[in-house]
Amino acid sequence: MGPSSSSSASPVSVVRPDVDRALAAFGARNRERLLQIGGELSPAVDALESMLSGGKRLRPTFAYWGWRGAGGDAGDERIVQAAASLEYLQACALVHDDVIDNSDTRRGLPATHKRMAKLHADHGWNGDSEGFGRGAAILIGDLCLVWSDEMYQSSGFSPETLLAGRVPFDAMRTEVMAGQYLDTLEQVRGTSTREAALRVMHYKAAKYTVERPLHLGAALAGRLEELGPVYTDYGVTLGIAFQLRDDVLGVFGDPSTTGKPAGDDLREGKRTLVVAETLERAASTEADRFRSLLGAPDLTAESVEWMCGLIEECGALAACEEIVSEYADRAVTALEHLSLIHI
């Protein structure tokens, strides 16, 4: 039974139940394979499944609607399997991202490397618990990457169709790794320009979250060449708006909603557009203080509060909100062009 087409349901809620079901079935088979290798792998699989159990399923959703927009059948189980494989890629990216940023939490739960470090400490094993946690998390992330490929290849499409889909599928994987590297590089270089922040968002978020999944759906339906440009115009602009909104939430979001401590992006020193706009607009003395606090490991709640106040007072928050609206409007305009293409 494929995703329903109920007009009262949101695009995500239409797709998510079937994606969750596909992930559960694929995960159960692979858990059995791993436990046959050794029962000691059970905590690692538990950590992987915990990471996979949350999330918005955005990438599978865009892949599915990219397929439907290209005339694909709503009841085709193959697109559900192929789209669901993107969740393993996302899990890989998140597990590794948390190691890189040394994040304590993800979606309100301990990050994978922290969870595995606790396993080490609880058992009193030899060596450094934190080191074990990081190493185990890297391997778990690698396993997610392997399973993403395996789930895609076993989705049931013909070899020719799978090969056509590999173009956006492989581009998506390359671009997100490149975007992650650029993000890491900008933090250590201390780059805080609008151009640098937008470039990271373009590759780490916009193309990865929206454009390439849409392209994947179109490719599997055999219409990438025709629909790719329209999907790009829509996907990149919407993806930047989405990521900028996420960056704002990384500073001002409610921890009970975001699953991250308030001001977490400021503690991690992320060179987001919010930061770039603040440093551009604030007075030099305040900008210097903001820059010195950004990424400080011992950043206090009082300092976070001051930084948030400066972001608002200098007009950076309002500027980012305006950019979100501008890009969202451009995405809607691009999507309207799709109606001019015969489905």
C-alpha cells in the first residue's frame, strides 16, 4: 500500500508512515545480520536505530513528491524504498556532524558518541571512554552510509532506472560532504561573511535537503532532464530558507522543540548567516566582543543572553527573517512554473 493522497494531510504526513515502515523492515533484517556476527554489536545497532527513529523525513518526502511531480505512481512501493534510503544518509551525516561539533545532544537525546562513551564508562572498559565513543560513532555513521546505498540498490527499480537515479544520488552525497567540510573550515578560519555562510547553506543544506531529493524522484520517473531546472529553482531557494530558519532556531529556539540547548550554535561557533549579519551590523566594539565569545567552550548563559540581545538590537535577526521570506517567496514562484509543464 503506497502513500495515500488525502487532501487533508500534509505532504510529510502522507509519506512518513510508509517511510517509517520501510526503514523498520530494512533495519530489522540488518540487525539480524549484525547480531549473527556478534551479540556485542547490539548496543551499536540500538544507537543507530535511536538516531533513525526521529527526524522530519524531509529528504524522503521531497524525493517522493519529486517522483509524483514527474508523473510517478502514488502506490509504487519502489519509490518508498528508494526515498527511505536517504534517511540512512542523513543519519550518517548527523552522527558524524555531532562528533565534529562535539555536541552533547541530538533531538533531545544523547548524541551517538556520547551514548557510546557512556557504554564504555558503565562497563569499566580499558582506555578513554570519550575516545571510544567517537570511534564507535564514526563507524556507526559509516554503517549508515553503507546501508543507504544498499537500501537504494534493493528498492526494486530496474538496473537502468537505478543507474539514472545514481546521478543525483551520488551528487547529493558528494555535495553534503563538501558542504560539511566547508562549514568546518569556515569555523577554524573564523570566516564570517554573508557569501561564505550562503555557500555553506547552498551545499550542506539547500541542495542536500531539497534539490537533490527532488532530482532523485524525477530521475527515477525518467524526467530529470525535463524537470531538473524547475526543481533546482524551487529546491535551492526553499532549502536556503529552511536552513536559515534552522540557524535562527539554533540561537533562539525552544530546547524542548529543537532538542538542543538554547544558543547551542553560538557555543559551537558556527559561522551562520545570523552571525555574519550581526558582525556586519553591530558597532565595532560590540562586534569584537561578540566575535571573542563565539565558540567559547565556557560560554555562560549570561553571555548567550547578551549575544542574543545584540543579534536582535543590531537588526541581524530582522534581516534574516526578511531573507527567509524572500527565498520562500522565490520558491513558491518557481513552483508555480511547474504547472506550465505537462505532467
